Amino acid sequence: MASQAAELVAYIAKGIVGDREAVNVREPEPRLLELETAQEDRGRVIGRQGRVAKAMRLVLAASRSGADYRLEIID
């Protein structure tokens, strides 16, 4: 079962990307989330100068379930 933090990241990412089916969030180790998207959507998730990725990390940190998590975007 996915953690609430992983579900939050997946929800946000699916709202940004074009290919919603390609969004994959996994937790390879405790308190670490890895976000994987389709190659053509990676720029949308990262944003200009990393602004979208930074905003996603801030929302995650502000949430009750994701306060202690780190978020990495996988190439």
C-alpha cells in the first residue's frame, strides 16, 4: 500500500503531466520518494529553473503525512 505522501505526490504530478498513466511514485527506502514520469513530461514536472519541483517539495513538506520525506525526480 502506498503511503499518503506518495499518493499526494502522484496526485500533484498527474495534474501537471500529459501522460497520467506514466506517473509512478515509489518509496525505495524509508522517507524517500522517487517520482518517475514519461520522458516528454519530465520538463513539466521540473519546471523552469526547478520551480515546479521545488513547489512540489514545499507542498510535501507542509503536509502532515509528508513532512519528513525527500522527493527525487528520476531521469
